[in-house]
Amino acid sequence: MAKDPKIIGTLRRAQLAAGGMSDLASRLDVPVFELTRWMEGEAAPPPEVYAAALKIAEKDDTTSSRG
């Protein structure tokens, strides 16, 4: 599977917003090793997990843009 920069970027933003890899894995209710695979582009996350990560990333983008 090819690495999808959009998915990887979203997961990285969500990781920053959540406070780290373990915190994001906990919020998404997935094992850290699985999250790592997705962030390295080895596999794609299920759609519902990606949607949850996107919400976490977008929420952080909105808060940080307020200054």
C-alpha cells in the first residue's frame, strides 16, 4: 500500500493535539503499535478511526488559530 500523505499528516496533527502517541492511541481506542503502522504508512486506519483523528486534529487547528 502506498503511503497517503493526507492520512499521515492528519494523524501527526492529531498526535500533537492529543499530547503524544500514547494519548492519541488512547483517545482513538487503538493499540499504539497499530497507530504507529498507520502513521508510517504501512496500513490505512479504518474510516471511523480516521474520522475521529480528523476531528481531534481539526479541533486543535481551530483553537490554535484563535491566537
